[in-house]
Amino acid sequence: MATRMSGLFGRTLREAPAEAETANHQLLLRAGLVVQLAAGVYSYMPLAWRSLRKIETIIRDEMDRAGAQELLMPAIQPVELWQESGRLDAFGETMFRFRDRRDREQLLAPTHEEAVTDLFRNTVQSYRDLPQRVYQIQNKFRDEARPRGGLIRVRQFLMKDAYSFDADEPAFQDSYDAMAQAYVNVFQRAGVPITRVQADSGAIGGKSSHEFMFLTAIGEDTIALCRNCDYAANQERAEFGRGLAPVEEPAALEPVETPGLTTIDALAHFLEIPASRTAKAGMFLADGRPVFAVIRGDLDFNELKIANTVDAHEIRAMTNDEISAQGWVAGYASPIGLDAKLTDATVVADISIPNAPNLVAGGNRTDLHLRHTNYGRDWQAAHVADIGLARDGDPCPTQPDGTPCPGAIALDRGIELGHIFRLGTVFSEPLSAHFTDADGEQQLPIMGSYGIGVERLLAAVIEQNHDDQGIIWPAAVAPYDVHIVVIGFDKPEIAAAVAQTEAALEAAGLSVLTDDRDERPGVKFNDADLLGMPVRLTLSPRNLKADVVELKARTAAEADTVATAGLLARLADILHTPQPSDAPAS
RNA sequence: CGGGGCGUAGCGCAGUCCGGUAGCGCACUUGACUGGGGGUCAAGAGGCCGUCGGUUCAAAUCCGACCGCCCCGACCA
């Protein structure tokens, strides 16, 4: 049955509520697609739900093609399960927790690695049962510190999460590649351009990951992209070239008085040297432990990289008091002599440091620096690692295939729509999920985890596909295929023609939204533009008399008339949606 | 959690500085006119001014506490 707008639950707004800033958020509210209940908690009205179900259908189709089976796991889970994996602390406050009537601690699952691994250990015993790929589309719960951006960061949301279990690395790679291809297909079919980037794997653990980013100025993630090659990474983990170090013989250490010069800029200016000839010190607390980090003066620290280097969850810069408590001097801290000061700090040097000779570093005394410090001769770090923050213009690290690239990094903003992880055995091991291999030995399955934010994808569809008038739904995810604007619905012959047209369209498999309201034509046309179905048909006495219907694709500038007889063919032409890709299923 | 902003009718806002019992536009209801890009006229309905407490003869307005929402940051599988 066609939906009649006179009875549609939900309505359009002429003005967007003040809390909406981005185009997609404003349109979601103005079109009456979503209604907010609390911070980061939304209802999806009938139009939005139809679109979300279409997105889900695409996802299911591609998941099935990638060899995954749909199931549904519990949202309520006992805390014990998460103690078993050791992830309770990693999620911390983000987890919604409660006690049941028997005083058992429960939680609302933010993700399902634990649950699926538990399922696996209860279900699979033999390598003959591998590989396994499963997925679900399910509400996730995360008590985000700051929900924001409409549907972009919410506290209850639909997620498609998939998990793979494989007997060995090559088999895992097949699963990973199948999922990656499925993701490319999903986003392409939904009408959202995506960029696949290397990502940090965060609290979920695991060895490596890729994010599927929708590049947009309103994105909350920063992406480093090479202007020349295909290199793309989240700034959190983006690598970059440090350039060629000058070739110099190490010179003798030389104190230099530097009164009041506590910044690299001031120091470099005073000494008339480039910032790259200085060493920048950074003092951090990583899971409460002191870390002394050193990087070339012209570069910035990437705190996440530092945390990963010292295997910490949380990291922050020390306060001046904390620095003093370590016996260091803020602004003049030096990596030299840290051992002698009996510090328990972990010293980490950026990869820019060992090759850079004769750097000016702090003297660990107010108003004193040291010239000609040399790594190896004057000091050593526990870790030499990439702890630099990729910035606009930095040299591209290398092309994905390993060949050198002369390009430079550009920074862009993006929204993470999907994330795929290599988990390895980080869940199968603590949860004791085993299978028996062909030799009768117990083995741990190699796992993968694959997520898509369903409403986030909806928001991205709208952000990507709209104009000043409203949404421009891609046919594949539009709530309805056709929006019929009726002029003169009170006239019996018009009402009859409408019913006839609706029936004909639906017989052809099209979904129809009919604006039968007693509104002025202008109101209806504006609402049709706002709601943004791919095709608008106008039925009016004028057109009926001429035995035509007026047809306007949402993307077209002007409407034109079509003989009634040729209508279905024309619609099929416009609504032809991208078919499931021809890529192999795995 | 730090910084900032905002809570007055379904939506957008004024009124708050300077206390006197609430208003505008859109939307909604009824009627008439109108009828192809958000119409006109007329008559209506709708508000515990976020909550609680205080000051005062009197509080949307002043004071205090709390709650909620938005933005920036921290955080973010």
C-alpha cells in the first residue's frame, strides 16, 4: 500500500531546531526523520526507519555474499564475561552497567567480541568447522563522554558487527579481504564515497586495523592522505618521513645560557638555528607512569603513539608540578643524565632523533641548554619509535606497496563509517576458545572483527546527498522510490487516477509516498524536495486531461511530462540502482 | 571531566539588564476566499517561563542549588 502523507506519522519543519549545526542533522530533523529523546538517544520515525532497513538490506546482502551468517547476540551481558577478557577497565565509564534483581552486575554491551568468542568456544571444536564468519545488526550501548553531531556520536546505536574465526593467518587474510570488499560494496551501493585508511586499533585490541572514512569537513577524525600516492591513515597512527638528517661529526657538548627561552621557537630564534636542530622534550603520565619523550624540535608528539609504545591505555601531559616532582625543569628538561637522577621514567625517542647530530637540548637547569647533544653518545632511550604527529606538508612515509614516494601529506577530516580489525588471538586466548587441528592439537582461532555504524551511514548518505532544498536520496536507500504530489485530490477523477497510478507503480515493485494532503501546491513541492525521494510525480487535473504525468527526478533541474503509457519504463530507467557488485564473495 | 553557550507554546525567537503575573513569526483548530513553488482574511486553542529553594506585597525577570541540551577540548571499538 502506498503511504499517504495525510496519515504519515511525523512531520516536516520549516526551520531546523537550533541544536542542529550540520546539514545532515538539520535535514534529519526538518524532514521529521528522527526525534531526540535524550543526549545521544534518538527515535527513528517511519521514513528514517524505512531507509535504515534498506541500508540493512544492502549490508545483509553483502555480508551474505562475503560468506557470513546472520545471528543475534544479547545486549545484556554479565560483567564476568568482560572480566574474563580483561576489557572491563579498557571501556571504563563508557560502559552502561547495572545490577539485576539478584544483585548480579550486568552491562549493556558496547560491542560483542566477548559474546561471540563465548559462542565459538561453546559451539566449535574442530578445524573442520572453520572458517566461520558471523554477523549481526544490533543495538550497541556506549555512554559516550560527549554525544554529538546528531547521529554521528550517540549512546545507543545500530551496528553491524561481524566476526571471523580462522585456523591460520592465510585463511584469516581471506576473511579480512572478503569483509573489506564487502565494505567497499556496501558504501558504494549506499551512495557514500569512502576512503580506506590505516587506523589505530584502540581499546578493542588487536594487531592492526583499517577504517572506512567518509571524508567531510564535519568529520571528527583527522586523516592523513598523500597528495601523490594512495597512502592514507588516521592521524592517530599516520607515519611520515623525517627528511634527510645533516651529515656532521658529533661535536663536544657545550652549555649555553638561554634565559627565559622555554619554547623551541624562542630557543631556535635566539640561537639562529632551525627548530630541526633542537630536541624537544615531552613529559607524560602513561597509565600513571612517567614517560620522558624526545623528538626533533620541528616535530610534534603523537600522544597515542607514545602510549602504544609504552603499552599504556591512557596518557596525558604532566603538569608543571608533576614535572618538578620528577626532578625535571619544565622548559629545560634534558634527556641527558636521566639515569643518574635515579628516575624511573621510561625514556622514548622518536625515530627522528638517532640520526640527528648535534641537537640543542635542555640542560635540566633553569636558563640552560646544551649544544651538540648526540643520541647514543650522551643518552639512550628505552624505546626508539615513531612517536611523531603527522602534519600537513610532512613527507609521505612510503607508498602502500613499499616504494618510496616524493609526495607530501595532506590532512583531511572524516567520519568513521566502518572499521575492520585483525584481532589475532587477543580474545580467543583469554577466553580459552580452542579448536582441534588436523594433528589433534588444541589451537587458538585467528579472529577478525568488522563494524559498520548503520545510523552513521544514514547521516553520511544525507550529508553527501543534499542541496539547499533538502535531501537527495540515492535510490538504493530512499525511504520510497516515488513521491506523488497530488493537486486537486478532492476531485473524484483525480483521486481515482492517483489510486490507479499507485497500484500500477506498486505492481511494478516500486514503493510510493503520496501527498494527498489539502495543502497548497507550493507546500507540497517544497516538502517533496525536502523529503527527497528520487522521483516526484505530479498528478493534477491539467495533466490528467492531457493524459500525462509530470515527472521530475530529484536530481533534475526541471520537470517534464511523460505519457502515462511510458511512465513505468521511464521510472525503471531513473531508479535503476547499482546492482550488487560482481566481485567474488571471498 | 575542563571551557563556553542556552533552557519562555510543536519549531524559531523577543521579553530578563531596570520585578507588577507573557508576546511575535511559523505550525495547529474552525470558517471564508484562494488553488502549480511554503497564500489572504477572520475567529480560536495551546505555556507550572527546566526544577527546587530563597528574597519581595509581588519573580520568566533578583539570589542559590540542582537538572537538561548544544558547542570546543579531553575522551571516542
